[in-house]
Amino acid sequence: MPCCHTFLRDRQLLEAELQAIDGLDITRNVPLAPLTTFHIGGKARLFLAPRNIRALEQALLSLKRHEQGYRILGNGSNLLIDDAGVDVVLSLRGLTRHLAPQLQFSRGLEPIGVMVEAGMSLQRLLAWAVKNGLSGLERLAGIPGSVGGAAFMNAGANGTDISAVVEAVLFTFPGESHWYSRDVLKFEYRRLVTPDDAVVSAARFLLMPCSVPDLMRNVRVIMGRRRVTQPIGSKSAGCVFKNPEGDSAGRLLEMCGLKGRRVGDAQISSKHANFIVNLGQAGFDEVFELMTSAKEEVFAHTGIVLAPEVAVWRDYV
Ligand SMILES: Cc1cc2nc3c(=O)[nH]c(=O)nc-3n(C[C@H](O)[C@H](O)[C@H](O)COP(=O)(O)OP(=O)(O)OC[C@H]3O[C@@H](n4cnc5c(N)ncnc54)[C@H](O)[C@@H]3O)c2cc1C
């Protein structure tokens, strides 16, 4: 069994190296379900939580040196995690620094640059922007992701996406970090093209001064619309499938009569056919079976192949 021994020794060496990193919290066997909006998933064998970008750089360096794979966790709002859990998770929730200029000195019509680390909640950033009379994020009201996850997924709604207000992204690589300005960033539908080995560790946004009451009204309208059209408050991971070019996945799923279909405690929402909700004890298999059968039926009826929007984490198959 030399192979197994080598693996264990290398894992011990990796863990010893990680322990030595200043600003990195390490925990074993961390339940992931409570860290997701779906409330589904097993444990992370090793859970790494950097408290600053330097610690993230060092953690990525050690993982690379030991050829250890890992998953990046933001706010867990677009994830379906296997009940068997996953091996190594790098959570960015501890990166929440937020740098804005002295707003009282820059009240013209010029856009204002705001730097935010990846772990900050997008909704907290939006609330801060509204309070300070800064416009640009309102149409993303209600998206429960982190800033890093929203940038990585190019999260969007109401005819816009986050790329519209991103001025630059800080990519962290093993041992180093670099700002990429918007002219070199490549945003696509629900995706930021990311260099190999890179993690989004911060972003800079350009926000426009605007009246606070106007901003509050816009956010209220958008949230009101969400409450009517989406199963807000249920356990879900948002839209399960990406919209195919020129169409809506929700429309296709509804047209195939899939609203309300259930496998165990996983159900296609009767409010919005592109949401699967966890009615209580749904596990990975139930959701996966529902996704697979829905995809097959849409293909059989329309010839369109739906692609998942939700990120599926499965390490042990
Ligand atoms: C009720 C509800 C409504 C939603 N509405 C919308 C909507 O209107 N529009 C929309 O676009 N989405 C929507 N979503 C989905 C989700 O909120 C977004 O995709 C969000 O951007 C995901 O961010 P996160 O931090 O939760 O990422 P996670 O779910 O933690 O991760 C998602 C993926 O991004 C990767 N990732 C996360 N952070 C980083 C990082 N910093 N660097 C590199 N990779 C990273 C993860 O590894 C994973 O592959 C909704 C979800 C819910 C539950």
C-alpha cells in the first residue's frame, strides 16, 4: 500500500504547511449544508478560511505545491453539494474589507470607485451604496451571493449584470495577486473568464451619485417583483439552468408542464419553473434526478439542451 502511505504523508505535510500560514483558519469535517442556501451537502474534510488576501495567496501556494484540488466557497447561493461532502474547501467569507473614498469630499456627478473584498455580501454592499446615494447595483437587489461569487458568475437580473459596474477585479494566484482592469476582463453570460489557478479576491466598482429616495424606491420595486415571481424564503440555489440563447429556461420548463414536479423533498417551484426548492430533507440525489429528468423533457419537447447554472460539487463518485 505505498500509494496510500504516500498520499497520507503528503496530506500531513500539506496540513502542517497550511497550519503555519498566518491569518488562515483551518477546520476539519465542517458541515457544508448550513453554508448554502439550498441546505444540501455533506462535510468538507478540510475547511480553509483565509482572513486576508496574503493568507489566501499562501494557501493557494501550498495547495498548488502539493497538487491538492480545492473548491472556492462564496455565499453558497448557487451550489448543489453532494451529500458525501467534498475534500478541500477554501471559504472566502472572511475577506470583507471595504474601501470607499471620503464620500463627503466627492459629491459631484463623477462616478465613485469602491473596492470590496470577495467575501462581502452583495446585498450588504448594495445597502451601503443606497445609504450613501450611490447607484449601479440596485437592479441586482435580492441576489444572495458574495461580491466574489457574483463577479465570478457575472450575476445579473433585470436586464443587467454585475459586469456593467465592475471597474477592475483582483485575481489572487498562488503566492501573488494582480488587478485586472475592465478592458482586459472578459465577462460572458453568467461567467467571468478567469485565468488558470486564479480566485476572485476583490473587485472595484464604479458607482454614480444618485438621490437616496430614488434608489430606495427602485430597490423596493425590484424586491417586490422578485417576491411575486420567485420562491423567496424557500431553500433553493436560484436558477438551476442558464437561459438558452434568445429564450428563457423557466419558460421552457413551464411549457413542458414541469412546475410542481417532485422527487422526494425536491420540487420544481410552482412559482418559477427554473427554481428547485428543498421542501425539507431533500438531498443531492433528489435534486440531481429532478434536474436530469427536467433537462431530458425539455430536450424531448424542444430539441434545446439546457446547461446548468448551479455549480455542482461532487468529489467522490
Ligand atoms: C433566491 C435566489 C435568487 C437568486 N437570484 C439570482 C439572480 O437574479 N441572478 C443571478 O445571476 N443569480 C441569482 N442567484 C444565484 C446566486 O446568488 C449567484 O450566482 C451568486 O452570484 C453566487 O454567489 P455566491 O457567493 O453565493 O457563490 P457560491 O454559490 O458560493 O459559488 C458559486 C460558484 O462560484 C465559485 N466562486 C464563488 N466565489 C468565488 C470567487 N471569489 N472566486 C472564484 N470562484 C468563486 C464557486 O466555486 C462556485 O463554482 C440566486 C440565488 C438564490 C438562492
